[in-house]
Amino acid sequence: MPARFKPWLKARLIAGFFVTVPVVATGWILWWFWSKIDDLFGPMYTAIFGRPVPGLGFLTAVGIILLVGTVARNVVGRQVIAWGDAVLLRVPIYRRLYPSVKMLIDAFSPERRSSFKAVVLVQHPRPGEYAFGFVTSELLIELPEGKTEMATVFIPTNNLYLGDVVVVPRADIVPTGLGVEEGIRIILSAGTATPTRLPRF
């Protein structure tokens, strides 16, 4: 193999790998989800119709999710969900995991995306190093030297699922001008989607 052909081949193999793997992985996850959900509801339809009906279990799961979403959007449904949450919080082991998982899912829910007020840069984990974060709330801290306006910032450290919560002075926050969707895209792309210039207004 000619020496100058090796870099050409290597570059195209790497490019093909990073295009193919996400496509295959996404397809595998969707197939796995489809089969598992279908396996859950499939026996019920086999008993009703006398034969397997592929895909009907998956459609049932989608229908249940749609029904729960419809109920959750009205006043009575919200009260029922609140009551269900209160019940779950009394289950010994469940109550230790459920609040954290629910808060995480809620934070990235399209209807509650407003919990992320802005995409910012803060010095983290040490001075001189900056990390992308999402402002989640603002507060006023009363110190002996006076009152200081602060902001709570969530800094993802493992994609969007885990991270650090820091409280920093508002004056130390660098605004980026990015939307929440753009901030999430930057995190999920491991920084490759970062604009070439910030702040961007």
C-alpha cells in the first residue's frame, strides 16, 4: 500500500466510524425498546386474538403515555399525580431514588425547560478554567460585609445526567447569549458544537 494512501484511508475510516456508530447505536436502542415493550404487552394480545400481533404492544405503550400526558395537563390529573408522588415518597427505598430521578427528568422536560434560565460560563473547577453551566435560580446572600447577589448554576459533568451545583456571585458569571437548546447541544457533542466566539448576542 502506498504511504500517501494510508492517511487518506485512515481519515475516511475514522469519518465512517463516527457516522456509522451513532446510526447503528440509535437503531439498536429503538429496536431494543420496541421489542421489550412489545414483549410486555404481547402476551395479552396473543390471548385475545389467538396469535401474536407484532407492534401492537408498542402502540399500547405509546397510548398509555399519551393518556397519562393528557390527564397530567388538567387540574384533576395534577392533583392525582401529586397524590401519587406523596404515596411513592413513603416507600422506604423508592423515596430515596424517586425525587432525584423525577427532578432530573423534570429539569429536561420541554414543558419545564424554563427551569434553566440561561446558559453561562463560570470558572470551574478552578480559577482560570471555564465550564458551561445552566443558571437555575438566583438568590441573595447576606454576609457580614454586606449583601451579595448570587446565582445557582448546574454544571453537567457526565453529559446531562450528573453534575455539580455551585452558587457563584452574579458578577462572576459570563453570559454566553446561547439558548438552552444550544447549551444542551454543546454538552452532548462534547464541546464540538461550541461557537467560535462568545458571548454571542
